[in-house]
Amino acid sequence: PGYGVTLPELVDRAQALEPYDAVWATEGCGHLYANRCFSEDRLPKNLLQEEHLSVLPGSSLITLHAGMGLSFATHVLNSLPLQSSRQEIREALHRFIAMCRQNSREGYTEIALEALGLVARTMHPRLVPLIDHELSDIDLDILSLFWHGIGRGLYFLPINFVPHFGSAGRAIEMAQTEAPHGLGRRNAIAGIAWPLTLVNIRHPQIMNLFLSTHHRLISDNDSFSQGVSTALITWLDSAPNDPSLKAFRDYRPEDEDAGDVARWEEFVAGPSESAIREYYPKIKKEWRLGELFRYQSIVRITAQIEQA
């Protein structure tokens, strides 16, 4: 704040970094851009819709919306009193939803909305069951996005993010325990797959180790593989020239354990390559990338697009 640097200038600087850093720095630009409104005591309006922002590169839009959503969610949840009534929580949720819809580009609103779960689980865990109850009445699609964000938040909890053996598996166990319904569990597990994939995209061996030691935790449905696939699609859209992405897609376990090879194909290579080749072009063409930020069949998304 106070530097007077425009968002396109910020994004240009961020995008000039090496690809891995550029993705996270661009998300920070969206966060800063939204925070400026609150620091100046004005409500954000049309932040990423303004005409002068048409010059923003397409590769910046997912991460800008993600950063903006984090700012909105933090501002709204921090404004709640410690002992919040149901009415106060409901009104806060409606404010947050309105902010996301009024400031996001068409097809990207879900990205901003999904950030609510990450902020709630990491900064206001006592509010998670209360928000879940209210969103169950307001909008089930937003409830799905909320739990997807919670999954990302579980991965980033200090107890799980410190790199040591078994931390990602513990995040999966927490998701299965904390979610009060199947919709929440599926979305939270898909959400955990996102940072497990993207934070470690330069080191696919970490994903292979997770699959080798914790595959039983994710074997009963396709939510984890869906999360890996949609995470790689977002990285492809945000950093298409990142050599780490190609290396991750080309990776195969090198040891002689046939189980590792089969699991990599089942949970990572098979679903993600199909999604990238067959479905990403259709989703991108119709600017429906926000649909990737919750658990649902990619086949179903593209079928709905084609019908429309």
C-alpha cells in the first residue's frame, strides 16, 4: 500500500520470476490488490473486472482470483465477534459471497469462493461447523467449494505442513474425521491433493512416497485422483512453460515395485493425462476454470459445457 503500483505492473513483475515462484507471487498480487481496498476503508468492487485490466495475461487469472478470495475471506471472518450468532455468521457469509461475485470475472468466481474454507480451517477453526450448517441452507455448490478449501487448509496446518514422514496422510485422516458428510469428505480429500501436488511439483517422488505409504486412505473413491488432475490443470493454465510440470507428468517410479507403478498410473498419470488432453481445452475455451475448484467429475463438467 502506498507504492502506487498498478496491478498489471505487479503482475508483470511476478510473471518475470521463474515459473514456480511466479505462480505463488501472482497469488500474492491478488491478495495485496484486494487488501488495498480494506486499508483505504473502501469496499472492493469490480476489482478484476475493470476494463484497464484486460491486459492481464490469462495465466495470471486463476491465481489472482485465489489471492483476492483469501483477502475477502480473511477480512470477513476477522470481522466476526468471538461469540458469533447464527445470524451474524449468515450475514457475513452473504457479504463474502457478494464480494466474490461482484469482483470476479465470469467463470472464475468459484476460485475466490473456495478460499473461505482455507481461511476458516487455518485461522478460525471454531467457525467451520457453523459455516457448514449455514452454507447447507444457502448453496450446496458453495458448500462443496468451502470443504475443498478446508482440504487445502488441512495440508497447511503447522502440524501437517512441517515436512516429516506421514504428515499428508494425517491430513487425509483429519478430513475423513472432521467432515460431517460425504460431500465434505470428498471435497476435502480432493483439496488436500492440490497442495500435495503443486507445492511438491518439482519433486514427484514425494507424491510417490505418499501413494506408497497411504494409498489405502484414498482407495475407496476417486476424489484424490480428481484433485490431482484438477490441480495439474490449474498449474498448466498458470505456468504452461514450467519445466517442472513436464517432468512431473513424465515421472514414473523407478524402483521395481510394481505396486508403486500401478498406483502412480491409477491415481496420477492416467486421470491427469486424460483430463489435460481431453477436457482442459473445452473448459478453457468456455472460461469455466472455476469449476475445477470442487470435487465433481471432469467428464460431467465438459458434458454440461457441450450441452450449453
